Amino acid sequence: MARNERVAEDEENVCIRCGVLPFASTPKQVPKFLLKREEQKQNCTKLNDILGLKELFSLEVWRASLAELLGTAVLVFAIDTIVISSYQTETKTPHLIISFLVAITVTILLLATLPVSGGHINPIVSLVAALTGIISISRAFVYILAQCIGGTLGAMALKAVVKSKIEQTFSLGGCTLTVVVPGHHGPRVIGLNTSQALWLEIICSFVFLFASIRMAFDERQAKALGRVVVCSIIGIVVGLLVFVSTTVTATKGYAGAGMNPARCLGPALIRGGHLWGGHWIFWVGPAIACVAFALYTKVIPHEQLTEG
């Protein structure tokens, strides 16, 4: 017993010599300026995570953006070709054929780019992924830049292979609100007015995000359904929205909801002319839909969302 007491005294003396305070002593308070400094460091870390500035110099991000560039270029070339050929052949149901072929094209391209970049090939998807925290703002910027360049290259490739008469007649398959047609008293403009087109763009873009992209970002559903099924559903949703937007208005001159600003930008840059008329709608409408969808996702647990 006496031996145990001596051991305890020796341990206490060693602690005192080492500068270790007894457990009963009052801990020292951390200075306020140190607490503020730590808080500032945490805020800077969070801001860096959101912006992801390091990804601007990441080789992996730029490699992934190359897949976005090529995927968007092929998308624009294929869809615009489908639009031109469907109307040029004067089929009885051009809208139905366009919608069906667009669904297949989108599905194939998503499957091709998904393993590399996450399969965005659309500025809407990249923007909403950044707004919901799936990817950083820097990565979204690189992706959107690549998609716009890809859309332009796709339109350039299409212009190189079609006749100038077809290019002028079908506006290079671009996104149009109105067209000029000959009339009894000279040329006249037919198409959809600005407010209707803007509302259609907002509604269709939001439905696109709600019905398909939300499912792709949901880890549980994506794993349960599988990559092929998810990409197929996204393609089907896009095809359905193209069909609905072109048939519900039944207006000649209106090409339907764009739901992809990069696809609309390419032909506008290469063909120009009346394609710039109301072009802002194909950017503002999807942007509003992205913000609305991001606000909607705030009511969904964040752990259900995952990248690509």
C-alpha cells in the first residue's frame, strides 16, 4: 500500500516537472484573435472548395473537358442533321421522327462521355451541377467553355458538308423563333412570340432537370437502375420534350425548346442572320430553370446527390 502511494507521488512530481497541469486545474482560454484566425481559415477553405480554383490547372479536368467538347460537337452535328433531313424529305410526321432520333442520339453520346467527364454535354447540366455542389464552379466553367466550342465546331462541320441552299433554307438546323417567308404583299415573319418561347424554354428545361438529371445525380437511383437505363431515360425525356415543345405550339418557324445553349450557339455563330433573333431566350430560360431546380434541391438531403 505504501509502495503504491510512493508511485503516485512520483508520477505527480514528474507531471509537475514536465509542465503538465493536474486534471483539476482550470484550462487556459484560447485568445479571441486565434479563434477568429481559425474561423477565417475555415471560411477560406470552404470558398476554395466551392470555387475549386485548383481544378483550373488540373490535367484531369481538361482531359474531361475534351470529352465534353467532342461529345457536344457530335451532338450538334447529329441533331442539326436530323432536323434538316426530316424536313427536307417532307415526311408526314417530322416532329415524331426528330424526337425519336434525338432520344437515341443523346443516349449514345451520354454513354460515350459518362465514364470520362460525367456525361454533361450541356451547359444546363454543368451549371446545375455547380449550383447543387456536385462539381466545383471552376470545373463547370471549363466544361461550359468546352461545350460552347464543341457546339461551334459541330456547326462548322455541318456547314462544310451541306449545300448552301439547304443551309439557308433550314437555318443550319439551329434554334429559331421566327422565319421570313414570302407573302402576298412581300416577305413576312412567322413564328412564336418572345414571351411564349421564354416560358416554354423555362418549363421544358426545368422538366428536363427534374425528370432525368435529378435521377442521374441521385446515388441510390443511379446505382439501382444502372448506367444504361439512366442514360436511356435522359434521352427519352429529351426526345419527349422536343416533341411536346414543337407540337404544342404548332407554329411554323419555331424550332422547339433548345434546352441546350451550346447547341443553339453553334449554328448562330456559324450561320448568323435571324438565328440571333431572340437567341438570348435559349440562355436566359435554361438559366432560370437551373436556379429554380437548385432551390428545389434544397429540400432534398444532400447525401443523396453524388457526382456524375
